[in-house]
Amino acid sequence: MDKRYYLTTAIDYVNGAPHIGHAYEKILSDVIVRHYRQRLDDVYFLTGVDEHGIKIQKTAAEKGMTPQQMCDENSSKFKQAWKALDVDYDQFIRTTDKYHTEVVQRIFDKLLKQGDIYKNSYEGLYCPGCESFLNPKDLTEDGLCPIHHKKPELVSEENYFFKLSKYKDSLIKYIKENPSFIVPQFRANEVLNQLENLDDFSVSRAKESVEWGIPVLGDEDQVIYVWIDALSNYITALGWDVDKSSEKFDKYWSEVHHVIGKDILKFHCIYWGAILMALGLPLPKQLLVHGFININQEKMSKTLGNVIAPVDILNAWNLEKPDAFRYYMACAASSGKDGNYSDEDFKEKVNADLANSTGNLLNRTLSMLVKYFNGEIKSEFVVNSDLYKTALGKVQIVKNHFDNYEISEAGAEIMDLVNITNKYVTDNAPWTLAKEDKMTECGQVLVTVLNVMTVVCSLLYPFCPNIALDMASQLSFDLNTKLDDLNCNNIKPGKFIEKESIHPVFLRLDSELADKKK
Ligand code: ME8
């Protein structure tokens, strides 16, 4: 395992407030980052917003605002949402940040001077939703963009183009020789097919059609079109500059993992891959591609009016902490596949997993310890147990799932450990042991469960940081313990817990109460 980990998310368009799809990606990323922080000393987490382009220019005009005003307003909504969801990033980049725009201009200039970018007149079908020219072959039968279901605009203008043709073969070779470059792997085939049919791509727009962009140095009539601008954020954020690296870049670039949605894989694999090759920089270590979140099994769209803001979900369920929503989202889809959000399913899953299985297990075990032993651990209660092997085995399994970008699968394994432990309690019935006055055995069962719960709370931490902290505090367990140092030896003899300090770590979502609040 490498010592460092650099994770980036896609940077979101700020033509509106963040929606549940944006939240899904950021939560998934934060869960991954928190997991690797439990394994490594040096993890860097970058997120941010994409602020240029026609979509933003048009929306601002409709609202009677300048693009910059709208970017300022909406960017802070993204920051607020990530704060409410406990998305604990190290850096938040805005593509209007001066350090970014200046380096983007120099990148463009370098590529132009070395002949990777050339000027040409062009007529094509432009989809503002995609911020991209579409190939007529890719349109629906009705001539609409397959993603945004809108008719693309016929655009005819002078643009700068990037010579993708020059890098096509090297990209194909790279993808084929590096099977772990695109995760999950089934997405790699899609990209290889797309590469067969791709032409050079436009990297600028005429200022008369798009004003809101970074101007091309020395050609005032053109602005740099979104992808060179947006994709470069991953290196400008680290302080990289043309012909001048930076300490952060040298430290993190070789460990970069881009978390992105399936709709922008082409841009990250092909465009970004080619741009990096042209800049003489190594390609990203991995592209971690996630699917889309649907709402009640329907695609989320403004037209359908089913776009949900993540903060509204917290408010609707009266949740002070985001843990339940984080847990649900991170487990909403198996690796790379689409997932779904529905109120019913959300309530059912978090009540079952967090309140009933996990919360009750801890609560009743601690309560029994108080009832039977006045909260005291006697030295004869501390013995070895087969359950410890199972628990530490799960740590390895969960680590492997994270290494394979299988986050919901990792969540399922944690819940499996909780269920195994619940079964252990039922099978060993400590309440019967107490009734039969087998107090040492009863104490041993309780201590075994508490030791396993220290492992559970550590594994659960990336998904539910607040619940895990609460569990850790009731268990007197140090949550800073690295995963590789975990053992089942944390519950020590002596006075352990007072009755007053025992409380549920997660309250069931009460449908009636929640419905009333909605
Ligand atoms: O594409 N479910 O921005 P964006 C899951 N600015 N993920 C979703 C989703 C959904 N329903 N809808 C969108 C952009 N996403 C560019 C990125 S990166 C250099 C530039 C994901 O606001 C989408 O796949 O349209 C992408 O990864 C992210 O949200 C931002 O989408």
C-alpha cells in the first residue's frame, strides 16, 4: 500500500444549488478519504466548483445577476452543504480563483506554442448542458442530446482545437496496459469504443457566443472553453505551473484518484489523458467512476421537478447530524452502478442498520453491564474469543473492498459483523446466564461484545463519523487508532461505565414525526 493518497472529486457547475447527485459523489469521496486517513498519515482531499461556461452565463442573466455574483452565491451554497454533510475536504477550488485562471492561460499558451492546439473554423452541434460539441451519431432519434434531452444548438465559429488524434494510440495503449486505471473495469470498454470515433476537440469559444470564460492570452476574441479550464483544477490546486512544479504536486500527483460520475468519464479519460500527455505529466493513477442516483427509481431532472437538495433531506427528517444520510448514500449503489433514493427505503435502512442492529446492540450490552455488574469489568471477564478472529478478519475484508472502490460492499460487511455479533448475543443469552448465576460467563459474553464493538465503531467511522465518535466515547475507545493497529483488547478491567452515560447513538426515524416535519 502506498503511503499517500490524493483524492479529487468532480467540480460541480454552480448554475444552481447542490443536488443529491452532487452530494452522493462528495459523501462517497469523504467516506473513502476518512477510511484512508485511518490507514495512512498523508491523505489530501480536493473538491470545488466549476464556475465558467455558457450555462452559468445564461442562468446568471436570467436571474438578473452578473455571473460572478451568481458564482459567489451558489459556491457558498456548495460549501454550506458539504459542511452540513461533514465532507471534510482539505481544499476547495473555484475555477474563478486567480491562481487557477492564470495557470490555465499559461497551459493553453504552452499547448498552442508547441502545436498541440491549432485554430480552425468549425460548424457543429453544441449542447450547453454538456458544455460540449456532440457528434450527430450520438443524438437520439429525435435529434436530441441523449443526456439532457434538448436540441443542441448549431454553432458556427472559429475555435481553437486540441490535436487529440496525436494521442489517440498512446491513450488506447495506456488503457489496455493498465487494467486498474478505470474502476470499475467495465467502464474501460465504453471509453475504448468512444476513442475509436473521436475527432480533435474544441478548446475555446468565440467571445461573442460565450463571454464568461478565461480569455486566451494574446487572442482577446476567444475564451478558453470549459474542459481545459475545469480539468486543470486537479493540478493548479496543488500549485503546479507550466515549466514549474510544486512541492505539493511532487508529493501527491503520483497518488491521484479522480472520483467522477459516469457522464464525465470521456472527458477525464480521453481529454484529460491527452492534455496530461501533451504537458509531459503522468496520467492519473485511477479514475473511480460512480453511477447516477435516481429518485424513486426515476432519473432526477428539473423537468420532472424531482431534484432534491441534500440539506432538505436532513431538515425533512429532522436530523441534526448527517450520519444516517451519509450511510444511506454511501451504500446506495454497488460499485459503479446506479443507485436510488426513496424516503421509505431511507427510513427502513437506517432504522434497521443504525438504530436496531448497531445502536441497540451497544446500548443493551452496556445496560446489562451496569445492571449485573454495576458497570465494572472484572479481570476474569477478559478472555479470548473466536469472535475476535471474525472481527479482525472483517477489517481486512473492508480494506480490500475500499481498495477495489466497493464502498457499499464495505458497508454491507460492517453490518454483517454487527449481525454476527447480535447472533452471538442471542445464542449466548447473557440474561439467562445471569439468571442461572453464571456471572463470570455472563461478564465474558458482554466484554466480548464490547471488544467487537470497538472494531465496528472504527469501521463505521468513515460512513458515520458522529455516531462512531459517540460509540467510541461510551466504549472509552480511542477512535484515532489506525486500522492496522486494531485489536480486540480494548476493554480493560476496572470501573467501566456509569448508568448515566449510556444513551442510544441513533434514534429511529419515526415516520409520523418525520412526515409532520416535511
Ligand atoms: O459535470 N447522481 O459538473 P456537474 C450521481 N463541472 N452523480 C451525479 C448526478 C446524479 N444524479 N448528477 C450529476 C460537471 N452527478 C463538470 C465537471 S470536473 C473537472 C468538471 C455528478 O455539476 C456528475 O457525474 O454537472 C459529476 O461527477 C458531478 O456530479 C458534477 O456534475
